[in-house]
Amino acid sequence: MNIKSILYLLFLRKWLIIVPPVITCSIAILILLFVEPVYTASIKLWNKEMKEESSILKVVRSDSQKDLYANVQREIIRSGAVLEKVLIDQNLINPPKSNNLISRFIEMPKKKAKKPLSEEQKKIAALTALQKNIGVDIINPEIILITAKMNSPQLSLSVVKSVAKNYKEAYLSILNREIDQYEEVLKQRLDVLNNDLTNSETILQDFENQNPDTIRKPQFQNRFGKLPDNISNELNVKTPLPSMSSDMNQVNALTLVIHELSKLELQKSKLLTEVSSESVTLQSINEEIDRNKKVLALNMIKLSSQARLAVEYQRLQWEVNLARERYTSLLAAFDKITLSRGTKMKQISSISVLDKAVAPLYPIYPKKKMIVIAAGFLGILTGLACTYLAHIIDTSVYTEDDLEDDEELKVLAVIPTKFDEVCHD
């Protein structure tokens, strides 16, 4: 089949080629009238890392996009604590007005739900829809890009600004709540330690009043002194009595036990502010404390009354100074938490906007020109396919080749038609 024959067949079935593209383009245009446009506005934030004094509140950062702190910020931005406020600020609990092409000329009635929704159900549905339309990209551990997809440029701009504003407020509220809870725990702990310190000092004072001839004032009497590392003068006895001389070695050994107990109690006090009560390390320290207490109790029975008084006095001194150091250590931790509040406030205020949000000029969806061109191309392919199918099904004879194929006879002459003349010219 030559080109002239092909063109002749295409001319005969020209409507099969013309009509499908017209139909597909018309359908595409009709669909575009009802499609909601999607506009995207974005804002870029810099969440600067601040130096944290408190080891409890300190955030460990990495240099990768999988940084835990950065991913936590993403979840905070997409959380209900932020987006619920955005819903209220932008009045999005009720779906926004349609912004498709046909609604600009004709006011379309709203679809009525099959079953009326309660206010809470509307809020949940709106929150779910908003979460799908809010995107958070971690560019690096300190740079966050927030995007909002809405059906109008003004709405997408106002929503992304509202998300950024409410994120700062929600993050500040979370940090304050965390610090408040930790401060409350420390305050309770400080009250307990203060009572322990007062009781220890009272017991020590009563012991001194009851045994004025046996003991002398301890060498470290400052209210907030630290436990001494050197325990060469651990007995603090006025004059070792003859009855006590045989027990001196054992008294010295028990003094070392008391010193070890004090150190273990101090470690335990510090750990209580950092780990849970079920920590393996804390349990190990408790077991060591119990063992030392049993050793102290067993050996106290074997001492003379004078030596027992000396050891008891030494124990009370260590107990007072231990209470003082535990109190001052916790007080220092409390001061760090107070400083941390200021650091966190500074961190929130240091969240700065790198790229301001602007109203988008064009929607990202739908791509009208691309859709119409694609529909026209599809229509042309459909028309050609229909033409080919019609040619196969049709048994009519249009060219000499068809006649030769059907009758198996040689064509000797052809009478020209108007189409042949036109093609010849």
C-alpha cells in the first residue's frame, strides 16, 4: 500500500481521527472546571543550637538529617498541639470555600454530609486534612522548611505563617512544662534533704551535749562544707582512754567504712536526679551500702563503750557533712535548671526566619496546559487506533491493491476519481 492509498483511507475516515481528540480535550477541560487548585507556600526556619548547662536537659546533636532533635521538631510542628491552634486561627474547622474554575463564576452549593457531624468530629476531620497538607523537610539539623498546600495563594500563605508562629509557642510551652516538672521534683528533693540536714545536725548537737567529756568539736563545722578526702584525724576524740587503746585499730577501720558509706550515699543522691529508681547502677550502689552497714553494725557490737561512742560520734559527723554536701549538690543542680530556663527562652527567641513566606503566583496542581496537551495526544492515538480497526473490519474495496488481494486478479486500468485528481495536482 502506497502513501496515496494511506492518505485516501485516512481521508475517508477523517472523522474518526478528528472526533476523539476533540472529545478527550473537552472532557479534560470539563474536569479542570471542577478540580481544586493547589497552591504551595513555604517558610524556612533556623533553629539555632544553644549551649545547655544542665546535663538533664542537654540535647545531643548530630550532623546528619537523621538528627533526633531535628526530627522531634518535625513531629512537634505536625502535632495536634500546633495544628489545632492553626485550625482555630484560620477558621479551618469548616472546609474552606471552593476555588475551582466553575465556582468563580457560579456559586456551587455545598455537599451535604449523609450523616451530620458533631463539632468534635469536624475538628478531627479538619485536623487530619491539615496534617496531610503540611510538610516539614529537614534540610540539616538546624534548618527546617515548612510548606502548606491550600486551594488559594492567600490561604496557603496565612496557614504557613500561622504554623511557624504556633510552633514557637507550642515548643516554648513544652520546654517550660519540662523544666517546671523537673523543678518541682528538685524542690521536693531539696525539702527532704533540708529536713535530713536539720535532723542530722540536731542529733549531732544532742550527742555532743550528752557526752561533753568524751568528744570534742569536729574540725569541719561550716554549714555547706564538703566531705574531706583526707581522714587522718577521723576520731576527733579528746584523749584516747586506756580502755580504748586496744580498740583503736578497729575504730580506724570502722572510720574508713563510715567514709565509704558517705561516698556511696553521695553517689546515690546524684544518681537519683539523673536515673530512675530501677536503674541497675543505683541498685548496685544500694547493695554496696547495705553490705557496709551490716559490717559497721557487726563490728560496733565488739567495741568497748568508749570506742563505740567515738565511732558513733564519727558516724554522726559524716552524716551531717554528707547531708550538707548532698543539699549543696542538689542546690547547684537547681540553679542550673533556673539557668536552663533562660537558655531555653533564648533558644526559642533565636528561631529566625531565613526565607519569608510569600504568596505563590501559580498553582502546582493542576497543570492545565500539560493536561489538555496530554488529552489531545491521547485522543489522536485513539483516533488512529479506531481508524486502523475500522479498516480491518471494513470489507469494502477502496484501492486496486484491495481488489487484487480479494479477487487475486491483476488490475489493468484504473478510472481516476476526484480524489486522485486532487492528489495528482
